[in-house]
Amino acid sequence: MTYLWSVFTKPWSGLPGDELGRLVAGIGFSGAEIPVRDTAYVTPANASVELPKFTAQLRAEGIEPISVASDLSEQVFAACAEAGVPMIRIMAELGPDGYAASVQRNRALLEQAVPLTERYDVQVGVQPHHGRFVSSTLGVLQLLEGLPDRYRLVWDAAHDALAGDHPAVTLELGAERLGIVNLKNVHYLRTDAGWKTNFVEAEDGLADWPAAFAALEKVGYAGPICLTGQYSDPDVPVEERLKRDLRFAVTSAAQHPSRE
């Protein structure tokens, strides 16, 4: 199976597009997800001007933008359409009013964005996230049920594992909605304050990347694979870890044996 090997560029969110493109290509990637946030080089406020220039600079370095991590404002939709970015990735946040009310609120926000997805021909990708978000793949699929095809699942290996699920189950159930596959890994550490999540390299956590590739092969997925570059220990440069994890991912994709 041929994939577009991509990376979430949050670790270098302050870099301009040309410098970022060279860095990402040097690690070995050919695709990128771009943060469009107030703390990044491209913000929602300047996206209409900066995102098309930024993505052109990435493409000049051989890097294809697969998505932005941002919000569902019209200015972000319009900027993505102008820049040729196919998807806006979000997460479904939970509030103090509880899970059911939060899901209803997120569903209403997604429904309100339907005209924008049609007007600008830009997809919305929803990613599960451990903690104060809809945390499981199945929860995201329930949230998206009945929405147009432009609403996609962004499957995440680490958060799927934290939810206690297995890729053979969740990737098959989410295959028709699958838009991006995120790869990172995680385990728990006991601390004085209790258990906390610790994001680690590919072979060191709860998520079974080879099993994920076996499931992707089974369902015939050929879209972007995005390594998120999230590691809790700052002692080793992100770039070094990403090079190792990309090698492991490419090998796993070629062989896709499932780890027992």
C-alpha cells in the first residue's frame, strides 16, 4: 500500500513555510499538517493572506499540505480553499455540563459548518483525544453519524490505545469515514500526583502500529499517514525521534505483522 508520509508540524509552528519545508523534507516526509492557531506562524486572523503563501513554499520543497489543525470559522475554510488544503482537523471538546450535553453541542457546531464544507469544498476531520474530549474512535463515529461525507474520522493510534481499543476493530468500523491516520505512541507513568500519560517512540507504548497497518491493508486505505511528533521527554530532539519512528512505520507498512 502506498501512503503519503506526513508530519504534524506543531513542534516547529513558528517557522516560515520555506524553512519548514526544508526541515520536514530532510527528515524524510512528503506531507504536512499545518497548525493554524494563534500561537503559530499562520493564524486564523492572517490565514487568508498567509496560508496560500505558506503552502506554496511547502510545495516548492516537495511537501504536500494534507490538513490544518484549526477551527471551523469561515475565514479558515476560505483560506484552505484558496491554498488547496483539503481538510480542517478538530477535536470534540467536553465541557462541565457533561458528556451528553457536550456531544449535542459539538454536533450542533458540526451541523452549522455543513454549508461551509459545501461552499469551499473542504473536509472536516474529527480526532478522538484522551481526557477532556470525545476520547474514542467509536464516540467520534457516533458524533459524525448522518453528516455528509466531507466529515471524516482522523484515527489516532495513541488515543485509540488509551481508550482501550484495538486497530483491527476501530479501523474496520471507521473505514468509510477514514480521512487521516495519526501515528504516535504512549504509555502511563506513575507519579506522586497519580498516573499520567507519557508519549514515547513507536515501539515503546501501548499502540500497536504493525497491527494498525495490517488493518489499513485489510480495509484498503491509501490516504495520508501523519506522525504527530509528540514526545513527553524533551531530552532527545524531536527530529531524531521522528526519523526513527518514520523508519519503523515504513517497515511496518511493508510487512504489517501484528504484534501479539
